[in-house]
Amino acid sequence: MFDLPEGVVDAWINPNIFPPQDETDVSYLFPGLRERLEQGTSLAQLVDEMDEAGVSKGILCSGYAGEGDREWCTAARDKFPERFGLSHVVDPREGMCAVRLVDSLVRDGHVLIRMLGLQTRLYYNDPALYPVYAKCAELAVPVGLNVGFPGPRVPSKYQDPMAVDDVAEFFPELQIVLQHGGEPWVDVCVKLMVKWPAISWMSSAIAPKHIPEAIIRYANTRGADRVMFASDYPLLTHERCLREARALPWRDQEKFTKFVSGNAQRLFFGA
């Protein structure tokens, strides 16, 4: 069991302010999730849960959960600027409106722009996404892309990570984060990281005990700086994630510390 370092960063925290929604229901995958959603989580409760689990900072995610989530996240950041960074899900199908939104978000301090194939039903190398990629590259803000089979019962093919290969070739300076695990294409995710130095991976929505062996092996060797912790709270609790992460077969304490702290801190908070 490895020691939990100071400065743990959770790279994906959702505002738990909406009741369960049938169209995005993934409670069949996460025991206790429906109850957590029905109960909700206030900002004070979220901070208390982070403190109890040992999480110092988090990247709040808006733009997908429901109306008003961006305002909630911004208010949380403004109240606890030392603890929260902001991310937002952008819909590239909105064309130049999406590009202008990215510009506005980054000026407001957002540190990550996310796009979800499960939402857009577009492959990640579809031309509609390229204006958003270009704006993110121009503004030097990372892009997070969900890869692998999504939890909501929608087609999975749009989240095949192979399409990211084209994006990385066209935008070599763009930092790309592969989100939500990538299964059953985990080996492709690892190959992409080996090939492209600006691609990394986060464990969002994956209980650490289920992190694929290929990812742990990569993190223990040449990929120590490219793999980071994310819970996708409230899908998974901070306490469970960090308890399980501490028990994983890391090569040493340094590799574990990079996973739960250093890599996300460097990418999103610049230190």
C-alpha cells in the first residue's frame, strides 16, 4: 500500500446537482450511483469529501450534466480558486459558435476543453472537430476526448481512439487527454501515447482496481509522466478511488505520486 502524497489532483469532478436522467443513466455500472445522484452534493459537502479522501485539487466539468452546471462550477472555482480548475464539454457541431465558446472559456480560466463522441456521434477525426482543435492549439489549452465503450447505451464506434492518430498528426502541439479508459481499445491508447508525445490518459470512470494492466505497465515504465488519476465523481467516490489506487502494483512511490498528483498538476495547473 503506497502512501498518499500531498497535492492529489482529481482530473474529473462533476457537479452532483441533478437527479438521475434516463438518457445518460449509467447506474447499472456503478453501485450506489443512483442514490448519490438522488441525494445530491453541495459544494461544502464536496470539499469535505475531498478533504476526507486526501484530494487537494479537482477539475470541475460542466457542459454535459444539465442547465446551470457551468455557473455552479464557476462559482465553486471563484470561492475556492486554490482547489478547483474548470473544464467544459463543447459540442463541435455548433461550428463557429463552439470556437467562440472555447475562446470565452479559456479567457474565463478554463484549463481543459472536452469533447465526447457519445454526444456528437462524430469520429474524432471528423472535419467538424478541427476548428475546435485549432482554437485549442492556438490557445495552448488541452483537449480531453472520451475513448472506449461509453456507459450510456449509445453507439460505441465514435469513441474508437484510432481516429485520434489523425488529430495528433495534424496538430502535433495540441495536448490530448484520452478519457474514460479506452476499453476495449486500451492497447491502441498505449500505442498512441508511445507514438505521440502530446497524448496522455486519465482514469475517469474507471475504478482503479479495474485499470487495465497495459496502462499500469506503461505508467511503470516509459509512460510515468502520461497517466493521471480522475474519478468522474459522483460516478466513483474519491475515497474508493484512492484506496484502490494505493493498492495497485506501482513500481515505486514516485510512479504512484505522478499518477495521483504530479502529472495532472503539471498539465492543468502549470507547476
